[in-house]
Amino acid sequence: MLDPKTLKELVKLMVANDLTELDLQDPQGERVTLKRNAVHHGQPVMHMVPAPAPVASVPSASAPAASEPAAPAADEGLVAIKSPMVGTFYTAAGPDAKAFVAVGSQVSADTTVCIIEAMKVFNEIKAETAGTIQKILVNNGQAVEFGQPLYLVKPG
Amino acid sequence: MSGSAIIHAPLLDALLHRTEPIARESLTAAIGLRGMELLQELRRLADAGCVIEEHPQHGLTLLETGLGAWEDYLRWRCPLAAGEQPRRVEVYRTTGSTQDRARALVESLGRAAHGAVIVADEQTAGRGRLGRRWVAPPGKAVTFTMVNIAAPGDGRVSVDHHMFATAVAVARAAEAVTRPSPIDARIKWPNDVMCDGRKLAGILVETFSRSGNNGTPIHAAIIGVGVNVSVEPGDVSDPALRDRLTSLVILGHRVDRLRVLAGCVGHIGAALAASPHAELVAEWKRRCTIPSRRMEWESDGRRIHGHVIDLDPYDGLIVRTDSGATIHLPAATTTVIG
């Protein structure tokens, strides 16, 4: 697993070379994706992506423990769905429409979880992770910031 | 979901209908905005994503409208009839299908969804007729859905009526935005708008009914339209598809998508409100190309061979089959094989 120093170096490299995304995978199957928004310089967003499939050589006990400090939310083992933009958060397609998801909803990477309205344009936000919605962190109609966690998902 | 207007719609309108640059003084004369006021409104347009160029000698040119300006402009340019609520407009950067969104809107708002327009810059699961997919590169086509709810007591809505009225309306809009040298828009039965024998626009009409709040039924038509605005041959990877489609740009007309959208919405509203229908039917028949060759169709699981002898907006194709019988092939269940 990456140590904070290496991580810092990578982020520096990204900024220096104006990269917006970096996807690394080591021979053990550990994968790290770093994303930064070109407009918001110096605000790298980090997603820890679990290894795609159990690989025989991965020491099963140590790997999850090592990734804990980098988990984006305080809730252990949960992944946050974050707002990719500044805007207004909506849980449903219309005022009386059913919410896209509720606590307990199963989502896949492609599931639309909410709409964020920015400058009169509606943006459907995908879960981008598979699992179960554990917590909704924002109220319908609330203003949200870039990178603000909206939902917590239990991967699986 | 949206609050008050963020852009000055008449200013955008003045810029949108110009092909030549316009001086600030002429804009002031046309819409009454002057000095700092004008500058501020131009900045707001830019904030909404509009790309405006200013040449010190010639003046201002709108290169492209921004999605953020579409809702305000459409509500201003295409108001619903007096006495009705303001038109609901939703602009999506990406959505699965504008048809699904429109249906959900009718489910949640009932009659208040009448006239709503759902627009998508990109559709990921766009539908065509008979379950086919509608594919368009993002930013190059106008894809939208308009909701039309029948007045109370009007009974069920007819797919055929909405289909032919919309086809005429889209053909009219395509001609209107390409003036002064308009294209010749034809209709290929049942739901394509063609130019030079290639597809310029496609139409999909779905109808459904639900019970309203006070028990009276709501009959809704969900009208989906896709117009190829700036699609170019290089944007389409499938060679068979490439040969069958055209766009306003291919036809030599660079028109902003917002103009096409507003034109379609305005003309569809007018065509659906038109009565008597006789004129609309006559125009539809004039625009329809009736192939004279022997053709093949599939209708309700049967293969049919014959010649088209006439068209009817409600009954569909009137066909003389090879066996000598005269039959009607309704649009909703018929596929043209070749």
C-alpha cells in the first residue's frame, strides 16, 4: 500500500504535469486512482478502488487494514459518493417523484443516485461504486460543494 | 426545481438570430440594455455557458449557446397559452432517456406536467420506435421530450395524431431555422423527417393514461424528438448509418441547437392546437414521400408485400397487397422491411 510520502510525491507530479487522473496498479493487484479537478487546483480527490478480484498472492489479512487510513469517510469500510460539482442536491426527478435511492437500496456503478443542479442544468450523479446505501448525508434541496460526500455506500 | 431567470432572454434572442456580428449600440437600440447593464447581462450569458466573441470593429457574435441558458430562453420564447402555468423545462447534461423522465414527471405532477419539455445534451439510453435505439453524439443533436396532456373530457390521445402533427411541426421548424434558403424537409412514414433522402430527425410518440387526483383520467402523450443539428459524417462510425443520415450542418446550415429546439417546441405546440386538422393533413400528405415501388412490411408478425396507394394520418399506410386486397397498416405496429 502507498505510504503518505509516496502519495504526496504522486500528487506533486500530477500538479506539475497538469494531469487530472492517475491510475496505478501494482503486481499484487492493489490499485490506486488519483483524480484532481483541473479547475480546482490543489484539491486532489482520491478514490481507493478495491482490487478487482481476489488475487492469490495478496496477503488477505494485511491489505484491508493498510487501506483503512485512506478511507474517505469516518464510517469504517464505507465509501462516499461525492458531489463532482457545486450545485443543488435533489433526491428525486421531481417534487413528488420517488427518490432515486433510499437507505438500504442496492446500487451498481451505473445507478443514478441523485441530481445536482448547477446553473440550471441537471446532472444525474451515478453511484460509481456497487453496494448498499447506508447513509444519506445531505437533505433534498440543499446546496452542496465540490467533493462533498452525499451518500455512504457499503461496498459489495 | 429551478428559481428565477438567470439570463436576459431577449438579449440572447437578439444574438441568436444574427448571422453577422452586431454592435453594442445596435443591441442597445434593439432591446434597451445600455452600458454597464448590457455588459452585466453579457457576462451572465457567458456564465450560463454561452460563447460570445467581440470584435472591436464589428461587434458581438454568439458562437454557441450554453446549456445553462436553455431553460430561461425556452420558457420565454415558447410560453404556454394564456391562463396556463409557466412551461416546465428541465435541461439534463446526461440522462438515460428523456422519455422516461417525462413519464416520471406526469406520474408526479399529473396535469401540471402539460407542456413540459425535457432536454438532454446526451442520452445514454435513448429510445427509437419499436424499441430501437436512438444514437447521437453528445452536443451535436437536439434530443428532447415534450409532454402533451389532453384537455379534460377529450378522451384518449392518439399516437397517430401526435406522430403526424409532430412530423409536420419538425419539418416546419427545420425549414424556418434554415431561412432564407430553407431546406426541403420531407416526411418518411411514419416518423422520420428527411432531406435529400436521408434522415434529419426522428420522432417517437408514446401514450399512457393514469388517474388524476380527483379521479378523472389523465391521458398523456410523451413526444420524443431527435434532430441532427451538427452531426458530421466523421461522427458516425457505422458506415451503413452514415449513408442514411444527414444534419443541418451537412445540408450547409450552421444553426445553434437552441434555435432548433425552440423552433420545434413552438411548432409542435401550434400543430397540436391546430383545428381543423384538414390543413395539417394536407401539408403532411404533401411532405410525405410515397414510394411507387413494390415494398415489404411486417405488421403484427405477418409479412406483407404490395404497393402503397395512399397514406392516412390515422389509419396508416393504405396498401394494395400482391393478392389484390386493400389493407391498412397502422404506424404503431408496422415495420418497413424494404
